[in-house]
Amino acid sequence: MNIRLLGTGAADGIPGFFGNDSVSRYARAHGGKDIRTRTAALVDGVLKIDFPPDTLMQSQRDSLDPLDWTGLIFTHSDDDHVAVNELQYALFPFTDLDHLPYTIYANRQVCEEILTRYPDWPIEIFESKSFDGFVHGPYKVMPIKATHIEDEDCHNLIIEKDGKVMLYATDTGIWPAVTFEFLKNYRLDLLVIECTDGFNESVYNGHLNIQAVIKVVNILRAEGILHEKSRVVTTHHGHHGDANHQDLINAFAPHQIEPGFDGMLIEI
């Protein structure tokens, strides 16, 4: 199983859309891994996670064909993860298709948003709920409860195939106790975890900074949820975190954590 990190930036990317902070200026000047589009991922080329406004560009950049997708899983309803108007381009009159070529899995808010936008369109959509797993082809998917939007069932995703297990954990603060307890049932081969706030702290508890990422990873290692060969990779970096890519490498290296970057392909 593999996962490609299509985007590793937070809501307005890096450089920030209108950002004039040091991280944005550095990214504009240096490019490379410091350029971060809105967060999304693709498992084995077929299972898409989130649908940000940058999806077309990400597909073009990495020479990907969205017609290969068999499923699209949404984590939550924030605009940088749900570009609902872009879904129409899969169907007539933009293509010859008479139905959406992949199944959608999403929480109640995202389902309602899609069905309101496309009330009579041929879309196969299922409501996903925390701790209520589902099967999509060869994949077992278990949404778990993230700490992000207070009145929404926001999801991180455990995905299993052929004995390999990954946890994709974007847009979450420190998990609630029920999630930590639930994770004791798993041994993860890969953790992809958000690090929105970089070196800084935020009054909002729905994201993690560098120190919080290290804290969470240490807990998972102590509990045996992460084993000695598990990889840990970061995503969802914000330009207000005051950390460019090399800064993240330096901060995480002592903890065996790898900063993710756009286009990164991770094999497990």
C-alpha cells in the first residue's frame, strides 16, 4: 500500500494566498518543498482523501488521472477540504459520463452540502461516522473522531490493506480519550499527522504544533500503537507556524518524524 501526499499545506497554502510573513516570502523565493498546496492524499492511486480547490493542479503536477479513483473520502467540511463546485466536472456536459465514477464517503455535514448542491445528480454517497468502519474494495476504512469542529463529527482515517495499516490524521488537535483508547486496538505502520501551527501555539484547540505532534507520537509509541519500524510523516502545515521545510526537518529529526511535502510518495 502507498499514499501520495498531494498537498501538505493548511487552508490558504504556503506561500499564503495573500501572505507576507517570513515563511511565505521564503517559499516564494526558494520554491521546492516549501511550496505547499491545500492538504489531500491518494492511496494506491485509487482511494482519494479530500477534494481541495487545488485538486486539478495536483493531478496535473503528478500526472494523475482522476478517472482511476474508485472512492473519495472526506474528512470534514472545511472549504479547503471540500471544493463542492468542482465535483460537477466529472459529469455531463463536461464529460460523457452519466454517473459519478467513484463512491463518496462523508460525514453528515458534507453529505448534506453535496446533496444540496446536486439534488438530482447520479452520485453514490454514503454517510460515514466515527468508529463505524466500512469496506471499499480491498480497503478497510475506520473513521475515528478528530478534535476539530465542535459541532461536527470530523474524521481521521485508519486504512488497512493486505496486513498494512495507516492512520491519516489531518485537521485534529489532541484526540479525545475515546480516540486514544480506540487506537489501542491497532498497530500502525504509518502515521500521517497534521502540524498546522509549527513552532507557535494557538488559542484554537483543533490543530497541532510541533511540540503537540511530538507529544502525540510519544504516547502512541509508548502504547505500542506505533512500533519500531513505523513511519511518521507530517502534513497540513500553515505559514503562520514560522517554519520552513528545513526548520521542520531540524525540529523533528531527533524524534524520527519526517516532514511531508507535496507529491511525497510513501510506501508501507
